[in-house]
Amino acid sequence: PATPFFYYHFPLATGVATKPSQLVRAALARIPTFAGMKYSDADMWEYGECCDADAAGRLAFLPGFEAQTLAHLPYHPQDAYGAISLSFSVLAPLHRDVADAFYGQRGAEAHALQATS
């Protein structure tokens, strides 16, 4: 099969508390079509561990909480940032502006914009 496989990490909804970084390491070794994950969790340390587990940088890690846009940006090059959620779809221009301000090194502006989401 060639269909990309994404893992959806959302412990608040599923009640399943896992270490997704362990899953990333195992999936890279065992699932050829593993493409990344939607990460809907407040544990930013673990998010960083997931990104670090992908040393080749081939996976997509997509945040699912729009309130954490700014917290995710340091883990991604400007041309590789993405997100998934209904709110992101509706508020895409705002979150693009947050990212643009962050990558443009206008931290105070990025923070102020994030606070409006």
C-alpha cells in the first residue's frame, strides 16, 4: 500500500495516554508509509521529542490546538509549517499572520496575534 499513514494523538478525547515519540520511532522502522501525526496535546516537551525522533525531517507534525500555534513554530522551518483543525480552517489568515510575525522575528506581534485566537 502507498497510502500515507498519519497518527492522530489526542489523549483528551481518547483517554489513551501514550508517548507518541515512541510511536514515531517504532513507525519509522516498521511502517514505510508513515507520514507523521496530528498532535492535539498540551505536552510540548513530548512534541519536541517527536520532532527529534524524525532526524531525517521527512515527517509532518501538525498541531491540532490553534491556541498552541506559537508554541509549535520553533520546531518547524517556515516553509514546512502546517496545522489541522476546524478552527485553523476558519482562522487560517490569523494563524498565517502569527507564523509570519514569528518567522519575521516580531515576537511581541506574534504573541499578541496568538492571544486573539
